[in-house]
Amino acid sequence: MTRFILTPVAAAASALALLIPSAQAETNFGQVAMHVAYMLQNHHYSKQDFDDKVSGTMLHNYLNMLDFKHIFFTEQDVAGFKDKYDTTLDDHVLMRNISPALEIYDIYKERVKDRVDFLKKAIESEKFTFDSKRAIEIKRDKAPWPKDKAAQDKIWLDIIEDNLLAERLVDEARARDEKKKAEKAAAAKKDGTAEAKPKDSSEKSVNVAAGATKPEVQAPETPKTPGTPELPKVAAKKDKDEKDMTPKERVLKDYERLLESIEENDSKDVVNFFLSSLATAYDPHTEYMSTDESDNFKIHMSHKLVGIGALLGQKDDGAEIQGIVVGGPADKQGELKLNDRIIAVAQGEEEFVDVKYLKLQKIVDMIRGEKSTTVRIKIVPADDPSGNRIIAIVRDEVPLKEKLANAEMLVTPPDLGKPLKVGWINLSNFYADMENQTVSTSVDVERLLRRLMKEKIDGLVLDLRDNGGGSLDEAIKLTGLFVPAGPVVQAKDWRGSISWRDCENEKPVYDGPMIVLTNKASASASEILAAALQDYRRALIVGDKSSFGKGTVQTILPVERYMPFFSDKKAAGDLKVTIQKFYRIAGGSTQLKGVEADIPLPSIRDVLDIGESSAENPLPYDTIPPRKYPLFRKDPFPIEEINSRVKSRITANPEFQYVVDESKRLKEKIDRNSVTLNLQEREKERMETEARRDKQNDEREKRAKETAERIKDSGFKTFHLTLDNVDKPELVPESAFTKEMNSGMRTASKDDDNPNDGSKFPYGIEPVKLETIHILRDLIELDNKPTTAAKSDDKAQVGAKPQAQ
């Protein structure tokens, strides 16, 4: 069955102990590469031949994936690669020869080693004074590669100086923070307002354990990369705390870890990079997925996995247990505890394999397995670091609840006018179990929606911020909860044949006032839903100026299906390939342009280099004839009047003025694309930024305090709905709601209070959310008649009716 996927988010490596046995290395990756190439030229929307042009683009992509800042290769290296492979990579791939990928990667590895050796010498021999007038480029992805080694050395001396300067500023900031804390504690002790001692961890385990899985990167594209000098802080192999290291030690450690991670990549990893470079030569959303990435993608879509139910994080020499799924296999077994460290893994009764210093994904792969099988893990207990213990856990299915749909009901306070009951549905992606049909976004949202309607809400907000897409079917079904049966989206294939998809509900489940909240990271399936509701005049679109702008449809093709039956296919992976472009029912495309907000709000994202238009090699924007569909309301929304009210509130709201001012500063910084290497200037800039933010925080705290004093106990009343409590007789108030209830994950996070805590803002509601509620009130007030579906004979949008193919 063909599965249509509408998500621009690359399947990121999951840190959870997952399912599926790891694939063996005997698969012929040359044969895999050849079949991927044929699949692309035969199935991709563009029908582009795998030729010399694609060969050049593939080489360009591969070199930029390895060295995206253009600091490891030189012009001479790149010229040599181009002379040899610019028009021949296609020939090598079609001859099942992937040696160019391995050759280039080996040279890359040598170049990184050379640069790390240079850094080691320079960091000791060079005197970095931080008093020059030089500046360093922030983004170098468009910069030329260094002309030669001398030019490269000069660039690297600036890089090293910048890194050392940054670490020095970190030390100074840490010292200031510690001094402020000490002064605050001394002042509190003196005037008798010292804070109460934190609760003991044994006092209430649910609070201490409350938390969520690590947040995923929400940028709509997460490109594969074998390593980066701006590494996240990872613990050193030696038992030395990072804050006790000197700036030189920390910088050196980061680059040594970079080199280690590059050297750990095996031929399977290199082929993954290489084939990903081939796939993206066709468009930004066509992607080759290794078996690990494919497994993680399925988990992302279905929100469930088979494993031990533990969240792993890279820590020291092994992997640390950073979360335990409540009710999962590890939780039921009972011996595994938070902050325990895994140092070895064994399958059943087999010998243990040491996992010290292995990449996190490789440790995860070793813990994977099939349902009802046993994995043994050797741990260093958090409560007894001097010893170790062996724990056997039987793998089982584990639900992942954190990213499932959830909702809130907010009752506005009297001082904002007539109290409103606002339903607020949070949806982070359009998930679906495409194999077993046991998980469905639309089914879950309908359950939440019907409960909100039972509570007699006055209006609804569907929050699609940072929703990167997902299942096309679910987006269509979800649209049908809000409009009567009719077209939702159109699609065009490579032949120009146009088809469309309808929602099939005879009448909407909910027909009251509605807002869809989006931002620049709302993409793909989110854009289909938002565009359809906008075209039907069903909902106001509020948020960033426009959404992401991805107007393409992908399907998943298993590579093994195209390989000879006698081939070893265990590590063949999958190809996520663009097969169609989708269009609004009004005829326009969301490709590149996205869905423009009816009511735009100030946003930092509007100046950031994100969205389809910033991607390399995107498909173009175009239009097709509109469909015929009934408008939900005869009269347009009172957008002009609402925008006038919004503008007045935004002008008077310091929070949005902060955003406007910060956006201007950020835009100037992005355009300048450089940062000074002068300590005094950097310190001045940092002090100005810190002073500005401190002033904002003080002003915010003052406003929140004044609001709290004014409204006393008559503020917002908030209730939280999850799929676990949606059918319970009583709603769960905010004060009783924990992160564990939302995520189903017990973590060691100290931030175990309400997951939506906004106490630092007036009314305890973050600015965009509060303004969206104001806009909903405006809509209700200005619509002095009930919102009902237009009759079938009302004037409708009409276009030439294309034939379904």
C-alpha cells in the first residue's frame, strides 16, 4: 500500500532503546546505491535522469554535508574531487561502485585529523590576546573553501581564537551568576525571606520524576551530518567536571570528540551520507533512510516502539538512563533507576559487549530487539558508583505519549471581559500507525474535541506551531472534523494529472468559532489543514507571517523491494521520495509561499533563514485550477477590524515590542554575518544583551506581580486533557497536572512543575497564547450571528473541474 507522507522533518536518531534487530554489514551497498539511483529517476516527481548534472549536484551535496562550514577541505581538495567525480559519480553508482564515497570520506577524516593536530599545537604555541579588530564569519556554508593550507591556517587561528574567547566569556558569565546567587542568598537570609529547603526526593516521587523526553529539534529540516565543531557539551572521558576545565581544555576536548565521532563512522554510515546526498540532489525532501533511520521514522509516525522503555543520553563512558516510561518494561521490572549508567549490553545469554565510548545510536541499536526477547544490561548504579549490576529486561511494546494530541480548557478572568471558555488543542504532528492502523491523530483529536464541546466551549484554537507534518490521510480526516464533506487538497503528478482528496463527514463535529495557530515551522500536512480551513472560510489563521512552504508529497519505498531476490537486503534501507506536489482547493500552492496568516503576530522566526525558500534545490511554485467547494460562511471574516484591534494591543504590549526590537537586531546580525574577536567589544555586546534581558525580565516580573495583585484569585482557570484522562468525570486542573501525566515518562528533571508554567507572564499565559485568546474574543464579538455551514446552493468557489487520475 502506498503511504503518503507530508513531513519535512528528517527522521532523527532516537535516543530511546528501540525495536528491530540491527542490520548486518554484509549487504552489498554498491548494489543498494545503484537501485536507489534507478528508483529516483523512475519515481521522483521531476523524472530527472540520473546523469552528469545530478552527479555534480550529488558531489556538491556530499562535500557540503561533510564540511558544511568549508573549513576542512581546501580549494585544491575540492578541485581534485570535481576533476575526478563531477560528471562520473553517476557512472560509478550505476556500476555498483561506491568507492568514491569512501575515498572522499577517508580524505575528509585525514583533513579533520590534520586540523585537530594544528589546533593542539596552536592552542599551546600561539598567543591569543583577544584585542584585535578582526572579525570571523558566522556562517561559512556559502564561503569559498580556503585557497591553500596557509589560508586555511589563518582561518583556523581565527576559529580557535573565537572558540577560546567564547569559553572565556562562559567562565565569566558563570562567575557572575554564582556571585549574584550568593548575594541574593545572603540578602534573603538577612531579611528573613530565605526560600524553604527544597523537598526531599522521597517526599513525592511523582513530582521528582515528572518530565518529558528530550525535545526534538523543531527546525523543519534536520540535515544529516557526520560531525560539527560546535558540538554539544559532552562529558570528558576523565572524571573532571567541565566547569573545572580551562577554556583551552574545553575547546580541545570538543575537537577531540569531533574526531572520535568521525572515526567511529563505518562504511554503512558513510554510504548513508553518500546516498542522502544523492537523494537531496532531486529535492530537499527526498531522503535516503538507513534501517535505523527508517525504524525511528516509523516510531515517530506511530508514537510507539518495542524496547525496554527507557530514555538514553550520552554521558561519560556509556549511556545514562535519563527517563523511564511509566508502565513500560523497565518500569515493571523495577531494577533500572534514573541516572544509572549502561556500560555493557548482551543479547539474551550471549557475552556482554562493552559500550564505553560508543556513539549513543550504536548503544541504542544494541539494546534493540524483538518483542518478548531479553536484553541484559550491565549498569553502574547511580546510588553506588563503585560497583555494577546486571539487569535482564524483556522487551515489549512501549507507547510514546508526549507527542500525542492533548488539550486544555481555559476560562478567561472577569477583568478581560465576559468570561469565555476556550478550547485549546495542541498537535505536534500528524501521526498514524500506517501498518496496523492502531494509532490515529484524527481519532485522538475528535475525542478531545468532543469533551471540550461537552464543557460548552465558546471557541476553539488548534495549535499547529512547530508541527512538521505527517500523514496526509490524517490531515484530510482532521479537516473533516471542522467542515462538511468536500475537497481538502489537490495533487499533481509528474504527468500533470490532477487528483483531489475529499473529507467525508456529512457534517462537521465542531462548527463554532475557530482559530488555527501556526508558525514558520508549521509544515506540510499542517499547511494542508490550515490552507483548507482558510479557503473554506472556516478558521482564522494566526501566527507568523507564513508557514514553512512545503508543498510536496512523499512516499516510502523499501529499497529491498527493487533488489534481486538472492541479494542480502537486511541493511538496504528505504527511500522517501517526492512523487507529487499538492495544491490548495482554491488552486494555489503552498510550495515556497506557505500559508499566509490572516492575523500576523511579531515573531523572531520571520527574520530567520528557515522555510522552503531557504532550502537548496526546492521545487518551484505554481498554480492549478480551483475546485468547487461550499464556503463555510457567506461573509468574509472581519479581518481588517480584528487586525486593527491586534495592532493596538501589540503596540501597547511590551512583550511584542521586545520581539520587534530583537528581530531588528537579529536581522542586522544575520546580514552582517560576522562577530568580533575583540574581548572588550564582545564583552560590551554581551553586557548590553544581558542588561537588556535583565531589564525585560524585571519589567515582566513587575507586570506579572501587578496583574496577580489586581486579579487576586480570579485569573485564568486552566484544565488539562490528555488521552488518558479525557473520559474521566472531572477535568484535571492546572495545579494538579504534572509533566509525567503529559509525557508518561519519569525523568530526573528538576523542572517538575506544571509543564505549561507561564507564571513569569501576566495572567500566567505566554504572550502569543494570550493574544490568540484576545483574537478569538474579537472574532466572537464581531460575528454577531451564529457561524453555520453555508447551504449547498450558496455561492461557492468554482473552477474548471479537472478529471481525477
